[in-house]
Amino acid sequence: MLRHIVLLRMDAETDAERNARAGRIRDALTALPPHIPEIIRLEVGANSIVRPGNWDLALTVDVADAVALELYRGHPEHQKVLQLINELVADRCAVDFDI
């Protein structure tokens, strides 16, 4: 099994704007599992402790393998969420590892 972890930093001036943007992305991501059969498990969480250097939102997606990850990434519903992320996010980092 493969775990895909993504950290997002919102492009926002205020905490309220940061929280609103993170909430929109969280809602869009949590709606994906019924549409993308490759998703075994998906969790999204907003940062709960404000500390310099912390990211605003974390995503963890478990899929069967690298092929399933590419199917997830290319799925039209995921592509819609990526458009939203591109509009609202200043920075992104990711890591994929076998579990």
C-alpha cells in the first residue's frame, strides 16, 4: 500500500481568510472518496496549533500502489479539487511512501 501525504499553506492575509480557505479545500477533498475507487482511506485536517512554520492543512491518502496513485491524481473529480487548491494555496509539499 502507498501513502500520499500533502501539506498546504494557504495564500491568505488573515487567520479568518486562512481558515475559510482551508475549510473549502477540506470539504472538497473529503467529498472525493465516493467518486474515486482507488482511495482506500482519506483524511484531511487543519492545523490546530498556530506556530511559526506550521502548514495550514494536511492530507493523507492511502491507495494500493503507484498505479492507483496516478489514477487518483488524474481523476476528473481530483482535477477539480486541484484547480481550487491552485487558486487558494501559496505553497504545497508532498511525500509518497510504502506502508
